[in-house]
Amino acid sequence: MTSDKIIRVSIWVYLGIFFAYLLGPLVVMSITAFNSPSFPRAAPWECLTFEWFSALFQDERILNGIKNSILVGMGTVVMSVAMGLAGALMLTQIWPKLRATYYTIIIAPILIPGVVIGISTLVFWDRINRMLGLGADSFLSNGLFLTIIGQSTFIASYCMLVLVARLQRYDIALTEAALDLGATHAQAFRKVLMPFMMPAILSAAVLAFLASFENYNTTTFTFGEYPTLTIELAQKVRYGITPAISALAFMIVALTVFFALLNEANIKRKAMIADARKDATVGELAGKIEVPGIISRNPAAIALIVLLIGTVTVIGSAMTYSPAQCIAGVQEQKRIETEKRIQELKDKRAKDAAEKAAKEGAEGGAVTSAPKPSNNSGFGNVFAPSTLQEDEGAAPEAGSSNNSGFGNVFDPNALNSDDN
């Protein structure tokens, strides 16, 4: 194998590992959305079910979070794109010596933690609300307003970067020509600059919406009575989740893939039409150009069609398929396995009890047949029970020795002899 082939294989292996690491959790979570257990898991597989999608659409908190996320996202898109476009235009027209300083100020919100932005937004607008003498229920204290303002603070910086990249390729001579031809600045902006900036504006809008939709750090301090989807999911995770969350993740992934394929198919179609225009005649350019094989030569369009067919098939299957019989069989199997396990534990306990009883019986017989142990404790048998019994049963004889080890000082006869 040559070095080129080794490098090519290594690149493909690296890409495979990278995409497995990147997309593996999403694939596993998507699988759990179709498994019947009440806790999200991909293995062991039990029954194919679509009930978690139904449970998702019946969850009022999740639906309310999605609605609030869409409202916040739309407001954030409007404010972020407007501020980002204004910042991009200012950056390209400001005095060059101040451009670096201005750029640093505009980018600074990206470097600030979202927690700090959320707290500062809440404190700042609360002070403004008090200074204006408004009540606690004013729009300045509204969760939607605070969340949109807080998110737009740093998302506008992302939008500005996207718009600046597009604006750097704009020829200012086009605007000057429009002004020379009698257009006002508003007309030149609307009819010359905006059409050129529209692709970047759409990209910035999509970026702003996605960044707003998944934001949690800033939103957790500002949502008030309007919890977004990320807030609701975080609260559900604390008390346990169900595969309905996996169903939601699967739908988000499917929609993302759908729009990505749609955009790629549209870009490929425009490229094929542009290539056909290069070789077209004047008559063909005057009418509508037909491009043969515009779908068959467009892999993204083919993948999009396959995705749509698969989606229709899954929805149709979900309306007719019932996993009740499969779930009942799985539950019966679990019941049998549980009873078998309980019986095994009972048998094991009975066996252990029998072995313990036999062992205790053998030890009892050995104790009764064993000889009387000696009581040689090293203290001259002074603590032996037999010694006490003998002393209690018979009076001490005269002249008997009472060698206790202390020189007979405790002998009762010693006191009598002293008295005499």
C-alpha cells in the first residue's frame, strides 16, 4: 500500500470516528424514541412504539415551552439582526484608528458568561422600572421582554460577524453611483445594499434563532412567567425524564436535516441552471431554461425525496400499528422471569438454612462429647469455680496452707493469732 492510500484511508477513518463521536448520541437518542420502556434506552430492545410522540403532543408544559421559545426567538432575530447590521455598517465606515477599539467593544458580549448577562439584565431593567415608577407587572418586568433583551445582547455580536464578512465584499461604488443618479440614501440602501446583503441577513437570522432557541444560561434568570423549552427540559430532568424527550429530539433532528437538504438541493439547482445558461442561446435565455435531470443529478434532492417518503411511511404506520400485544408479551415475560428469580432466591435461602442447621447440630454434638477443659489461667486456679465451691462447702482446717501469693496477710487466722 502506497503512502497516498495510507493517508486517504487514515482520513476516512478519522472522519468516521469524528462523525460517530459527533452524531452518535443523536442517533442513540433517536432510537430511544421508538422503544417501549418508560425510561429512555436503546438496549435491550423491547417493542416498536409511537406512543411517545403522542405523549409529547399531550404535554402542556413542553408545548408551552416551544411556543415561548418561538416567540423569544422571533423577537431576538429582529433585534439581533437589526443591531448586527447597524454595527457592521458602522464598522466599515468608522474612522480606521477607532475601528479596532469599536470592534473590541462590539465583540465583548460574546466573551462574557451568559450567567453574568442574565443577572445584569435582570438587575438593570428592574432599576429602570423603579426609576420610572412603574409597577411590578409592567412590560419592563415581563419575562418575554427581559429574555429577548438579554439574549440579543450577545447574539447581535454573532450576527454582526456574519454581516461584516458579507459587507467586506461590497463595492461602495455601487451606492455612490445610485446617489449620483438621483437616489436618496434610503433608496440606495433599500434597492442596492439590501439585495446584496440579503443572503447574509438570512444566515444571521437563522443563526440568531438557533442561538436563542437553545440558550439556557441567560434565560434562566430572565424568563419570569414565560419558561422556554430549555427551561422546561431542565426542570423535567431533575424529576426524571421519559422517552417523550427523545421524541422531541428526534423531531428537531429530522427538521434540521430536512431544511439542510432543502437548502443544499436549492443551491445545487441554481448552480445547474447557471451552468445551463452559459451554453444557452439567446432564444433560450429569453424563455424558461429547462435543465434535464435536475433531480437525478442532485443528490440532496434525492435524499430529500427519500426523507419525505420515509416520513409519510412512518406517519402512516403510526396510525395503524398498535404495540399493545407486543408490550403485553414483554410484560408477561418479565413476570415469568421475576417469579423464577424469586423462586431461585427462596431455594437458595432454604438451602443455606439447612446447611446452617446441619452445621450447628454437628458443633453441638462435638461440645457434649468433649473432655472438661482445664482452667489453667496462670493465676493459680484462684478464679476456678470448683475452688469457690470447695471453700464454701468445707471449713478451713487448721494448719492448712493459704498460699495466696501475698504472704498469708489475708488469712483470717492471722488476726486471731495477733489478738491472742
